[in-house]
Amino acid sequence: MSKTGAAQVPTTALGHAAVPGITCMVASGLLLTLNDAAVKWLSGSLALGQIVASRGLVALVVILAVLWFSGGLRRLRTRQARAQLARALMMVLSTLLFVSGLRWLPLADAIALAFIGPVLVTAMAPSLLGERVGWRRWLAVLVGFAGMLVMLRPGSSSFVWAALLPVGAALAGAFRDVLTRRMAAVDSSLVTLFYSTLAVTVFGACLAPFGWSDPTLADALLLILAGLLLCGAHFLQIESFRFAQAATVVPYKYASLIWAAIAGYVLWGDIPDRPTAAGAVLVIGSGLYILHRERRHQPRPAASRDGGPI
């Protein structure tokens, strides 16, 4: 757990502290989905670099304001600069791939494919984290990969190359999360979030001149809203881990798929087809089972390592 007192909260999902924790996680998923919807909407008229840089700039202003009023910018000092750089690069890659995928894919499809991330982290854990993964979790990993293949449908006429973009984003995100687990005991979540957001913003600014389109007033307001939604989502996610153990609140991240399905239908009339829905069930089911096994056999490490920004 974090050093903010979360270790003393009830471990049961019915505990008093778990209710606000779950509420924060569900609300975080809603804000992230609305942010993704805003980005998808903007991708029809603005270049990728414009969107990423503008959204990131708004997020940076908010993060710096929080840091300034909670102890000053000296809190940005890090004792693991190389790890922060590596994590920031993974964040850049993950963001660019996922935002690119949103341009071509239905919102719910992109988010469902990205949920393979926790399964990939488990697959990486033995070699990169030195963790032991039992046969049950390996079986869950295989089920998760099967679900991903069901959604991708390689070799069929329904296969869309753009579907590989959120999968690539999930892979980069998995490396990012492995680094986050290693770094969590040294740097705070807010510091890590700052450096990752800074890297994404700078990289987006480098791409912005290519394909630049002058944003309308509505576009500008939507970009500002996307940045605020992103900050609010990460804040609520971090707060959820302060209220309750990760094993209690993390399953509620999957509520994002519900929000995505609703937003996709309302805004674009998208309805997930049967293979996508079936694959999503397999991926989410495997992720939840992996979390259950981690909670049962390694309750304290599992609760602490998932507490960083995702």
C-alpha cells in the first residue's frame, strides 16, 4: 500500500472505506472514457500531434498547480531519472498508438483491446520482476490472448490493421506498468505522472507542425476539456487506492467498457459485434481471475504495486 494511510483501510469490498474507493475508480473510468471520446471526435479534424500536445499542456498546468500548492516544485526531484525516462518513453509510445487507434476504430473496440494490458504485465512478471506465476495464472494469460485474437480476427475478411494499434499501446503500457511497480517505493505518483505527461506533451509538440489545422473555438474548448478530464481521471484513480486496497477497486476499472459502449452508441451509433463482445468477455475475465489469484497468494505486494498512475 502507499504511505498515505491506505494500509489501515478495511480489506473487504463491503468496508466503509471501500465504497468511496470504488466510487472514485468508477468515476475515473467514466472521465477517461469521456477523454477518449473527445480525442476520437477531435481526430477527425486535427492532427495527432496537435491533440496530444494540447491535451498534455492543459494536464501539465493542472499538475504543476497541484504541486505548487502542496509543497512547491521541489517535489519534482527524482532519485531514479533513468527509470523515469524509460517510463516516459513507454508512455509516449502507448499514448500515440492508442490515440492513433481511436481515429480508425470504434471507441469500445479500442478500449476492449487495450484491456489486454494487465494480462501482458502478468506474462512479463517472471522475467522482468522476478515474480512467480503459477499455472492457473498462466492459463488465464492464455485465455486473455485467446480473447484478443477473437477480437482481432486475424486472417479473416473482418480483420482491421488499425486494431493492432491499441494492442501495441497495451504492450507499451505493460512495460510502463512494470517500471511503475519498480519505481513506486521511491517517487510519488504525482511526480511520476508529471514526467510522463511532460514527455508526451513535448513529443506531441514535435509532431504538431506536421498536418497542422487551425482549431475552431469548439475544438479548442474540447481540447481543454480533454486535458481536464485526463487530470481528473488520474486524480480519482490515485485517490481510489488511498481509500481501499488495489484488489478491491481495480476490477471496477472494467466499467470503462460500459461507458465506452454507451458513448460510442450515442455519439457514433457504434454497436460492438459478437466477436468483439465475446473476446472482451474473455480478456476481462482473465484479467479479473489474475487479480483474484494475486490477491489470494500475494495480497500485500499486489495491493501496493498497482497503486501508481495507469
